[in-house]
Amino acid sequence: MRTSIATVCLSGTLDEKLRAAAQAGFDGVEIFEQDLIVSPDSPEAIAAQAAELGLTLDLFQPFRDFEGVDEEQFGANLARVEAKFRLMKRLGMDTMLLCSNVGTATIGDDGIVVEQLRRLGDLAERYGIDVAYEALAWGRFVSEYDRAWDLVKAADHPRIGTCLDSFHILSRGTDLSRIAEIPGEKIFFLQLADAPALSMDVLSWSRHHRVFPGEGAWDLTDFLTRVALTGYAGPVSLEVFNDSFRQADTQRTAVDGLRSLRWLEAATADRVADRGAATGAGSTGTAAVTDGPSEQDDPGQVHLDLQRLPEVAEPRGVDYVELDTDDLGALTRQIHQLGFRFVGFHRTKPHVQLWRRGQARIVVTESTSTDAMSVDPAVSTAPSSSAISTSSAPGTSADVATAPIGSGTHLRGIGFAVADADAAMDRAILLQATEVPRDQAHDEEILRGVFAPDGSEVFFGDGTGVDPTWTEEFGNVPDDRRSAIDHVNLAQPAHHYDEAVLFYTSLLALHAQASNDVPSPSGLVRSQVMASSDGAIRMPLNLAPRSAESSATGDYPEHVALACDDIFTAAATAVSRGLDFLPVPENYYEDLEARFDLMPELLQRLQENNILYDRDDRGEFLHFYTSTIGSVFFEMVERRNDYQGYGAPNAPVRLAAQHRRNTGR
């Protein structure tokens, strides 16, 4: 599948955008007119640079406010478009995007619009240029893709086709069934964007909140499948207007964009194949999804060369969490207070320890000079030393502020238990993830992983058996308690939040649940849970308030939640070992009594142990928090019956308590 990206998706100059697109692996780009206008390079120089980089210049865009005008204005518009045709020839480009008229249209008569499109086609023919007519969702008279197609069909000109843009179509909730009526050769261009589900005017939604496929709420697999079945064979391009993207690192955004297309391509290949299997050979679902374009012209024959990815199942659970610290005593003391047993030091790396509580495993790495190095996870080749992740700590972890105590303590990585670690790693590399460098002795377990967007590390381990074989490198301490890692709560830098959603969706087959906003003393915290279908993986991603990101007090650190059978026994163990609980105000328990009408004995036990409580129609949730060390704290949870949430009503209480503790107020 030929991939393309509009330069408007990326930050930087046109030169930087072209280089980033090429380095990421795109086949071509759309040239956004404003990027060209502000460039100091001539059209000929830009064309030469693109050729040198191996990029095709796929679309010149946009040309606005053309049709539906009186004859005098139409003559001026023809002169204006002819100037752009001449410019395109200098660029070596042969396709222009024509947006439906928004600002100057005064005539909604289809006959006049069709005639004007036909005359435009005659002019385009002289220059050898194709014009892709797109219905903008806020167009004056033409705002639906099927209306635009009806006009193109009526114009019946070989140089006039249509452009399908997923945002303009899906944002209006238009019936998609008529896509099947459009011959693939009359779809001159295809633009893709996802978007979160928002209630706002469509223009603002479009200009500020588009995201890459897989980062929003729409089923773009269905959309691309429908387009593929028309026989469309051109580029599949990204056109995303997003304020955060245009402030983020250019290269990184380009990589994220290509990852989204490769993930969508594979999902579409699977959907097309499933449809072909259901309808039978020779039907409208037929396709050779791993071969090049077919010469057949049967309706429904897929001409896109759709490539699959290695299939991966959802992870079976969290194998371990790795914490990196420069305050080893404080961290291991707190882990011990939570009931963990010390397994041992790594047999060749004495600064690495393993602790366990049932099936909950925590690897603790004492920071070394190598570990303290700051690297970019997108390009890291730094040496490493830890037994599990063994990479240098990515500099992006500094995007989340840390607390004053043990400021170097942070969550370094997560090991996931998967059915096929090799397939998971192969898929990750094909999805543009960067492998974590790892020092490994010849007799040590082979573990491989990649950098996540926030700079932490994701490792893939063998999901079979009770104890993974890598634990033998630390020793053997049996522990049959029913305890495991319930969830891991990760704070995400603003510029990489959407990227993280796609990362965990595409690499680990996790599902994004509806996002929520949680109030904190520093502002609203956006939270979105990434989870497996069976709940074995629960991973809330939190977009910390900007004040927290720049604060030295760590208003929104990350945490590891541990499951237990009896929260009161766990609390008693923690008390006996001197745990510093996060204090809960008395006002909370007065409100709890009013909301749930709890037995006085239970309410007293909760308050004595700083335990929070929630209940829904499926069960109960009891949990307590520790104090924060660096940017990490722990949570102990007990789920009763079939409670599936995270105690969301209690989150503001925890955030306020942490703010008071970390600021000394």
C-alpha cells in the first residue's frame, strides 16, 4: 500500500517535513500550499529534494472557493487555478485537491456546478492534471461525499474525480453505503484522519482535534475496507490538523503517522480477507491482500497491496514492573512494607534485585552512571546494564515531574506475558518501534523489548507457566499467595498522549476505553484506560495537567496497583512494618457514610487504615495508597465480586492528598 502524509500534519519547515516523512518511511507527501508559499526554495528545488529523498509529490492542496459562482467570478477563478496548474508543473505534480466552496458560493444549482467542473476539466486537460473534488463537511452547498460524487459523475470528465476524506465523511455521520457506487478509478485521492468523539462545531473539530488512525473513536478499518473494495489503487494519505502534533517533534510525529497507517493496513487486510472468505471466491470481497495490484477490473477487486502484520493475541498479564531508583533504601523498604518477599540479586548484575508478592514481581534497579544517561527512545543506541530492561533511562521520562524525595525513582518499564514473544517483537519493529538495547550473557534469558512513547520500556516475555524462566537468574523464592499486579497507571506527556493510545492498541492489541476527566488541585487530568478483553491487563494512561509537568513537586506521578484477597490483612501487615500511608481526610469518610450507608464497624476500619471505598452494581472496591517516592507510589486493591473499575470517585481525594503531601501544605 502506497503511503503518503500531508505536510500540514507536521511541525517545522517544508525541508524538515520532507526529510521526516522520508526517514519515517512514507512513499510520498501532499504539499500544503502554505508550506510551499513560506519556503525559500523554488518549486524546482523542492521537486529535486523530494526525488533525492525518494518521495513522490502526490497532491497539491488545497484549492478553495471555485464552483457555484457567477460567470464573472468564475472567470477569475479559472485564471487563479491556471496559475496553480503552472506551479504544479514546475513541481512535477499531477493531482490537485479542490475543496467544495465555503466562502464565495452563491449558486446551488447542480447544472451550473456540473458545467463549471467540466470547464475546469478542460483546462486541467491542457496541463495533464487531475482534479480531486472533495466535499468539505461545512461546504456552502456541497458538504456530503455522495453529493460531490453525483456532481463528478454528472460532469463526466476524465480529469475530474473525487477525493474521499474520512474526517469530512465520518464527522457528519453520512451513510457509507454509497462509497460502493464509486468506481475506484474515479477516486483520485484518499485522505484519512481519526478523531475523538466530541460535541462541537465541525470546523473547530476538524481544525484542532484530528488524530491519526487508531487514536480516535472511529472505525477506520471499515472505512478503508469500503474504499479498497471500490478498486482504488492510489496513495493512502494522512491529513491531520492537530495543535499538539504541530508543536511536537517532526520526526517522531512522522513515525507515529506511518505506524498508524501500517496498523490500519493490516487490520484492513484482515477485514478484506474475512469478507472474501464469507462471500466466496469471485465475489465482491475477493482480494490478494499480500500481492501487488491485480489487472482484473471486477467490481470489489482490491487493487491496494495490503500487507499483514504478525498476529498477536492480547497479553496474558503483567510479567513484571521495573523501577529505577537512586534511593534504594526508601524504595525497597516500602516494597517490603507492602508484603513483598526479597528473591535476590541478579547473578551477574548486583545492582538489580527481584521482589515478589505472589505473581506480582517488581524488579528494582539501582541507578548507575550509565542508567542516568538521557536518550531519545526514537533513536536510542545507548549501552545498558539492567537485568531486565537494561537500557539507559530515556530522557522523555523527565516530562513527568518527580517528587522531592528520591527524585530519581521512576517507573522504567513493564514486562508483558504474551503467547508468542517473537511475533510480538516482529510486529513491534514493523510498526516503527525502536528496540531497547540490552546487555546479555550467553546463559541468560533472551528478552527483547521496545521503547514506549513516554520513554518507558515494553518487554515481551513467555506467557506460559507460573514463573518465567528469567526469574531463575535471581534465585527461587516460592510464593503461592493470590496476588498480582492489578494495573499500572502511567502519566503521559501531552505531545505523546495520542501516540501512546495507538502504540498500545497496535503493538499489544489492547482496547482503549472511554476517557474521563478527573479534577486535581493542578487542573483536570484526562485519563483513558488501555485494557485487554479479559481484564488481565489494565493500564490507565493519564495526561497530567501542564502545571504538573513543569512542577518540581510531582503533582501527577505514576503508580503500580497490587491485587490482594484481604485489604485489611494487607493493611495490618503494612502497619506492622511501618508503612507511610497516604492520609485520607475525615471529610471523605463522612461523605462515604452518606453515600453508601455503610455499617459503622466497616466505616471505622476503613478510616483507621486510610482505606478508600467504592461500590457499583457489580461489586465493591477497597484500596489504599502509599506515599510517593520520586515519581512512583503504590496502591493495594481488593476487588469484591465483579467490580471492574478503579475507584474513580476517589481519585480527586488521592490527588489532593498527594498535592498536600508533596507541597508540604
